[in-house]
Amino acid sequence: MEGWKLKSGMYSRCDLCDDDIWKIFNYILSNKTTNATSYKFGFLKALLESSYDVNLNGEIKISDIFIRFSRIYWNLIVKHELTQCTKMIKGGRSSIGKIFDKYIDDYPEISTANYDKIPINIKDKMEKEVFKEGKKYVVGALYGDSGGELYTFSLRENYLKFNPSVLSFLYKHSITLLKINNLCWIDFLEKVNKKDNCYGIAEKLHDASKRSSLRIYKDFFFFQFNRCETSCFYCGNKLSYEKVHIDHFIPWSFIKNDRLWNLVASCPNCNLSKNNRLADEYYLDKIIYRDNNLKKIDNYLVNKDFSLYSEKNFRNYYTSAEFCGFDLWNFVKAKGIEIEVDLIKK
């Protein structure tokens, strides 16, 4: 049976080496696979970025992957007006583009909205339609193109489990894979779009997953958590609301998500100085201690962002970022914070 027709599938090997997995991705991204739309590239991008949202068993809901998929395509199709299909598709409009068109016709005010500014009730309905449409084609197709080795999945049960060998590989090589995937995607888009629409296309792809605002987290830390979060997580200086920066402890360019367990309140100086680098393990212990207290709070944002959190995974993500070459931030710890972390370790 052709891969895209599959409703479920199971990986058979758990002993894949890195060379085996590179061969799989080389084939997936080669010209040997058929591309009437860009969905393969979009789903692979969403899948790679979702590898940091799995539970301890390497599992994730397929619908959660398609929430990220929806954000990516909204930014590319609506914001940047990039066609995502070849002339093989009747009408020259992808099915995901048609879903967005329908909602824009019904709610014209969202046509110029950043994805996060779309009202939740509208966005939820739209994401469900994208999930319903997209899962019919890409989940089984990518599974088939991989020879059935990337993951186990069931569309009926809304379930995807990464092959453990593949998940370990992704933590080491996801940044490289994303770059290769983007290059192949750019090549596809340049063939199906007008030249004027292709300026800055690499940056458009890179930023397609970005959240437009972290204000909801800023408000949470300053007004709903505790007094510790009105001080800079790194230097300990007191913060006014206007001066709060929200920092990704593990850089966003690596982990590609905005989850409470990876966010801290920072002063502008520390946030700008840290800039896409890793704080040392001293602060890793501190944020894990913070998270262990934070996850006990009964709050919608906490419950949502911590639903798949584990300390083990967090430490693995940090180690993987080191492996991928992220520099350590050269920062001298404040004495007051040092005492605090010593107490944490006890």
C-alpha cells in the first residue's frame, strides 16, 4: 500500500545507527520522492521541532504536531503569500491554503493578524481542520518514505511514537536536518512562486515557527508566580514590569518552542549578554529546582506547558544543545545567587 494511504504503522528496528538514519533522511529529502505540495517539508519541520515536546516514552499527539504545522503554514501562506503546491494541484491552491481562505472569508479581521492574535475559538477550529486534512496525506507518506523506521503511529488513536534510535539522533542533529530541510523547501518554493515573493525566503522559513509575543509568560512570572520572578533569574537584580525580558534558558534556535519550563524572567543586560548561548550547569540546577516548584501550581498555563515535562528530558535537551555547539555564556555569578543554589543542592 502507498504510504499516504496508511492509517497506522509500526517501526521494526530499534538498533539503527546514525549512518542508517542519515540514509533515511537523505532519501526522504531526495528527488526520488514525489512532491506535488510542500507538505513533506512542512510536516518534517513540525516533527523535528516537536521532538522536544515528547513524553518520557517518546510519544506525542499527532494533533499537537499539526498545531505547529498550522502556525508554520499560516505564516508562509497568509503572511508571506507563498504558494505551497505545483500546477499538478487543481486550481493551484493547496488544501491548507483553501482552509485558511475559508476562515479569512468568514472572519476578514484575521487576514492581517499574527497567528497568536487570532481569537482562540477561531484558531482552534482552524487547527482541527488543518489536522483533519493534513493527517490524511503526510503522516503515512513520511512513514512510508522512511521505510517505516522513523516512528510508530495511529491516525485513529492520534498517536505518534518516535523510534528511540531516531529520537536520540534528532537531539544531536536536528539543527543540521532543519537546515537541509529548509534548503530543499526553498528549492521547491522557488519553482512554484513568483520571483518577487522569494526574496528573504530563508528567513521566512526560519521564523515561520516563532511566537509573535511572550507577554502571556511575562504576565505570569510578574503577577502570578512569586516574588523570585520579579528579580532577574541570572544576576538577581530587581525588575520592574517594563524592564522584564523573557529568556529561553535553552536557546530558542535549538529547542524551537516556548514552554514555561524553559523560560525565565531576566533583566535586559543579562538577556542581551546571554544571546543564543547556554548558561552553565549551575543555572541548570537552579531552573530545574524552580520547575519542580512551578509544576505544583494549579494554573492553566502551567498545566498546559508542563503536561509532558520531565527533568530527565530537560537535562538531555541541555546536553544535546552542548553537543550541537552552543557556546557557554561567560557570566560571573552573583554571590547572593550562589548561596541560593547551594541551598537548592541540599
